[in-house]
Amino acid sequence: MSQLNWKLNTEVDKDLVKDLGGDLPYSDLFLELCLSRGLDTVEAIQSFTAKDPSQFHDPSSLYEIDKAGNRIFKAVEAGEKILIYGDYDADGVTSTAILYECLLTLGGLVTYYIPDRFNDGYGPNADRYQEFIDQGIDLIITVDNGVAGHEAVDLAMSQGVDVIISDHHGLPDQLPDALAVVHPAHPQGDYPFQDLAGAGVALKLSQYLLGEVPQEMLDLAAIGTVADMVSLTGENRTLVQFGLDQLKESQRLGLRRLITDLAIPFSEIDEETISFKLAPVLNAVGRLEDANQVVELLTSFEEERVASLSQHFIQVNEDRKTLVKESVAEALTSLNPNDHIHIVKADHWHQGVLGIMASRIVNETGKPAIVLKEFKKQGIVKGSARSVENFDLFAACSEVRELFVSFGGHQMAAGMTLETSRLDELRDFLNQRLAQLKEEIDIRPSLAIDGEISPDQVTLATIRELNLLKPFGQDNPKPQFILKNPPIKEVRRIGQDKSHLKLILDDQDRKLEGIGFSLGHLADFLDSKAQCQLVANLDKNVWQNQAKAQLMIQDIRLLSARIIDKRTNQLKKSLFTRTKASYICFNQAIASQVKPYLPSQAQLLTAQEAEAGQSLLEEVYLVDCPQSLGQFKELLPQISDKQVVLYFFKPSSLYFNGLPQPEEFNRVYKYLIGHKSLPLAQAQSRLPNYLQMTSVTFNLVIQVFLEVNFVKIESGRLLFEGSHQKIDLEATSTYQSMQAAMEAEEALLFSPKDQVRSYFDAELNKE
């Protein structure tokens, strides 16, 4: 079952698509996409697909910017010492660099400070403010923070040091009593676009101070805006469009060196370059080290220094990746699959990566997650939470705010500190709340689908057309399409750890490739006959100067049974290593045989127990071959939504031996007429060869004879009873059971994997 809730956009007006197509040179696919995004006129589409510098709004409409500007001009003219107080993420450091360069251009005596994530925390810190005041700072300007800094702001203002706040975060009911608060969503302001990032606000303040849009700072503003995942519509869209152009031509030594060291072609730079390559490096420094170094990289003119910083930052990011990978792997092993929210803690996890860890766990499980670092001496845990879109984690935690020492955030993310002793209370409350919610709605993360596409539409021409809507991001996501029953030709696991998936689709005269990151585990379920649907976006792949279109697969919905074929003729301990798995046996004797092999957390059930509705874990192992197809069909409804691994062990095979034939029954019967009492062991060892049949066949004959009372076994002897009645031996229940067992072997044990899956699917579709 997919961890994502697929949501296909509603169909658009086909007549309107036709009308627009008469005036615009675009495909129906592109026009339908425009309509689904509210671009429903020729003018709207033309405006959205063009770069429009008129979207740079007049900064003077920002509330109190004139007051802030006048104070800054006064400080520059008087030679006052100015401090820019920033933040440690990519938006914060780029905001700092923008305003720092602006004030240097004006001739200001300016310095900057990025607070330490762990010692200073986020936002204005009263102790740090006091230190700078003691050093003679006359004016403090915050960037990308400040609206929640009442204590520090009051401290500075009470000592005659003015504070100007420039921020974009959610506004509290009561703003700090600063000299000026420059915020695009200020309740007393009327700025036409309220979704600027911190870097956007810093750019607007710089635009006001310099009297024009500072083109040379647009690269930094684009990085901060994309990295902070604010809405890429309106002024942000324009800012990023022009900022990306500037980034391709940037003269910043540090940025150019970092882009070069990351092997990014300057001509290929786009918003994804920022999201997946530049921002992670810049953010990693603030997570693990001193982010003041990042501002230095962005503003320095010393080639040797930026070269050193660039290489160091890349290594820090690699260290961050390793740290996250190892920590997430450890966290995943401790999850309880029955929990509705995963809450994990450890005393050795790095505090700087807890948020990333929580996000990874959400992506892996489809459930909200809270990841905490334990401080045993203090008896507290601190950490980060991430949620899914249909569960307001902030609101739920707010109901039990008394459990927390400190707590803050929004619907999808939160930070928290609480006493370790209260963690179970929080877990119980959130599990209960989510259990109630799951009965009402699907809480899985949603996957928006823009429409359906066929393999022949996945072309470079289609990609060029879709790219007219770039830059993609929040509120303007990269288009994603569904492919129904894609013609799979090849399936491969790729990557160093084989965790990624590569599909090759057979599209008439070409091979269309699809890549699915972290979807390698689905390779076991896919082949040319597998029924599935996939959701993907379109991407251009360039190799040896040759470009071709490919699919970037986001998710796959399997319409066929999820079967992994591990059929075996030997049961050994190495087959029973999975701790969070249900092992099902059809034969009680087999269950007793494998019980010592199982880990303590694994679940061992008979087929009857599973059929009775006992809860199963996500992975199900069918240990032995069922005695009949009927027995197997009864179990199917319980495992239809599970990942099923087939062992189907059978100690001896009826299928290869075959059932006893009439002449074989007759040979045994005639022999026993003349030998009415035989030692059983001797009969079983010698007679099969004498009567020209296998030992299996001889024993099967004896089982049938026992049922119809032709023979009996007493005191280790086989005694012939005989009968004067003609009996249809093939109608006996023993023979019928043998026949059913052989049919089960043929269908489940000795058929190719695709036929076994087809049998699964056919039976499930009868339900």
C-alpha cells in the first residue's frame, strides 16, 4: 500500500481548453495545467509565462519602512556602529549578506552576527544583545527574525539602542516595542504581497535605502526565498526569476566557487539547484557549526578564503548526510508499527539534525513523527516534530501545553522541550487523537496529480513547454502526472545501496526511462506483467551531451499482489530474521519446527489464527505450502494489503511424485491378500521397490487403505482386513485431500512467479 494519498485534480473545462488553444500556441496538456492553476485567460497565461519586472513592488508601501530608513540613514551619516542580527538557516544568512552589503555600499560602520543554534537559540537573545551593546553598538537591525523577541528588544531599547525588526514569520498578538517593525504582513500595513521570505524583506529594505532594485543582490534573495519554501507566486516568482538569471552570472567569489566545487553547470542553474544542492550545503553549516562562516563565504573578496570555506562546507554537508542516514536507520528500528505517531529519543543524536530525521521518518512511514534528544542529567528531552497535512500537530499539542517546558511551531512542524517523565503522556494522547482522526479521514501525506499522461507525451518538447511555468515551488508545484499501466520492459535496482529504482518502459520505437529515488524496494513486485500505476514528473537527462526526456517517479501504486518470491525446499534460521513480520504456517508441525528460529518480536501464527482476524504486521511470510487452494483462499482477504514473502516449503512433493494410479492400488492390494500381516517398517522399506513404485506412492496407498478399512496398523504391524465391497478409492477424503494438495503445489509452488501473482490477483478480484 502506498504511503501517500493520491489526489487527482478535478477535470477542467475542455471547451475552454479548446478556446484558449485557438489563441495560444500550446498543447492541450499545457493549457489544462494552466487552468488547474487558475490561469484561465490568455492574458493570465501570457503574464505568468513572462518575466514581469513590474511585479517588483514599491518598498515604500511597507509599514514603517520610512521610519526604519530614516534611522539607518542617520546612523550611517553619524558614523554609528550598526549590528545586523540574522539567523542560521539559508534564508537567514542570505538576508544578513544582503543588508550587510547594502549598508557597506551606503558607507555604514556595520557588522553582523548569526546566533548559535544551540547556545543562543532562534531569534533575539538578550545576553548576546547585551554583549554587543557593551561593545558600543548603537543600532541593531534584525533580519529573518525579531517579531517574537520582546525581552531582548526591550533590553536594547531601554539602554538607548534602537532596534529595527525586519522579519516575515508569523506575527504574535503583541509586537515587540521596537523603533520599527518592517514586515510584509504587518496588520497596519497594506503591502500588496505578504509572502516574502526574510531575504525578500531584506531586499525590499535595501531597495528602499538604495533607491532601486539592487540587481547584484537578487542571487542571494533567490537562494533565501527558494530555500525557505515560501510561496513562489507574485513578487516572489519575479524575484526568483530574475535572481536565477543573476545567479548564473553571479560575480560573487564564494558562490561561484561553491557552484563550481559542486560540479553544477552555470547554464543549468534553476530553482532545484537551490533546493537540492546549494541550500542543503548552506543549511548544514548552521546545523553543525558556526553559520557566520556562511555570510563570510557569500560576501568575501578573498579567493583563497572562499576556496577553503567552500570545500569545508561541502564536507560538513557530507558529514550531515552521514549523521542523518545513520540516525534515521537507528530510529526506524525502534518504531512500533501499531503507533499512529512515531516518537523516538536518544541521548547521542545530534540536535542539529532532529528536524531532518523527523521529516525522513514521516516520508518513510506516512505517519507524524517527533524526534527528541535526551538530556539525562536535566531529565528533559528536546526535539522537533513533523506532521502530515491532514493532522494539525501544533493544535493537538497545544491542547496539552502543560506537558511542555517550551513549545512552538505551526500545523506541519514544531519544536519542543519537555520532561522525560511526561513523554509517555504525550505519546498516549497523540496516539489516541490520531486513532480518532483516522476513522474520519485519510491522514497519509497527499500526492497532488495534475493529470494523466501517456509515454509518447514524455518528450523534450513537452518539458520545454511545462518549463514555461518555472520556477516551481510552493503554490506552483512541479507538474506531476499519472501513468496508468505503464508498459514495463525492464526493472532494476540502482545506487550504491540499491535503494533506488529504474524502470525502462517500452514506448514503441524508444526506451523511456523512469527513476524512483528510495523506491528500490518495489523492484521485487514489478515486471512486464505487473499491473500498476505510477506518478511522475518530467525531467531532462543529459549524458555525454545527449539530452533525452525521462520520468522522475514519485510513487507507484501496485494493482497486483505485492509478492516476493523466495520459495525454498529448506527451512533454516537465516530465513527468519525479520523482527516486524508475521510468519504464517498452514501446518502446525511446521510452526513448531520454525518457532525456535524466530526473533522475539516476530509474530508466528497458524493460518487458522490469521483467518480468524488476528492483527498482522505489514510484512507477511507464508512459511509452508497450504494443504489446498481452498485453505489458501480463506487466508487471502487477511493478507491482500500486505507485502507477502513466499517460502511455501513442502517436505515432500506430491506434484512431482503424482497420485497413486488404479494399477498401483491394485498391486498393493493383491500383495496384501497373500501377506495379511507384515512388520510395518519392513513393508515401508522393501515393498515399494518390489512393487515398482516410490516410497511416497506406497505410503499414500496405505493412507487410503486405512480410511476404507482395507488395512489397520497394530503393534507395529500392517494387518490386511480386505473388503467384499467395491469401493471408489479416488472418492475417499484421503485421496481428495492428496489431490487438493497436489493442485495447491502446482498453482503455488511450481508455477512461475508471474503466474502465482496472477492467481493471487484473480482470486482477490473475486472478492
